[in-house]
Amino acid sequence: MKIPPSISIGGQDVEIVIEKDLAEYGLFCLDDMRITLRSADADIMESTLRHEMMHAAFAIGGIAHCKPFEDMEEGAVRCLENIFFPAWERVVAKPKRKTKCTKNSSSQPITTVA
């Protein structure tokens, strides 16, 4: 996946910046409406972008500003990453096509897709 220069979250434009020497993997700043990602391999940057997009959604949606949630926001994001998204990906994964080998009247094998 190519990291886009910006995305829309909750109707708000959020800029995406890639920095080589960022100490963290990524950051979301509500004041600047910016996600900053550390330059890394594509898989790490993609998962970090999704992680920071969740922080952005919580902040833009207002939930990140609720007192009890402020203390557990990182835990909520990691729960979604490690529990919800893998489960969702299994649900929407295309089922593997089953093949069945049979023989026709001339005893030649025929492969069909079930």
C-alpha cells in the first residue's frame, strides 16, 4: 500500500507526513490534524497508519476527551488492532475454492470448482 498524503476521517482532512527520525512509530496531532509516521518498511507503516487513524477517529469523534477514556485510549486502540481486526479479516476473507476431481465416461480426470 502506498501511504496517501492525506485522508478524511469524520469529514475532516488529516494530513499524513513521513519523517525519517521520528522517535515513535507514529503520532496523531488533533491541533494540526496531522498523522506523522516514522519512515519504515511498508507493512510497519501501514499498520502504524491504521493505529494512528484509530487515535484520530477517537479524537475527532470526541470520545478521546472523555476522562475515563483518556487513560485507556491506547489500550482500546491495541485491543482493536490485536483482537477485532484479525477477527474481522477472518470473517471477510474469501473462502478457499474447493476443487473436486472426477472422471468422465472416458475415464479422463475432470477438475471442477465447487
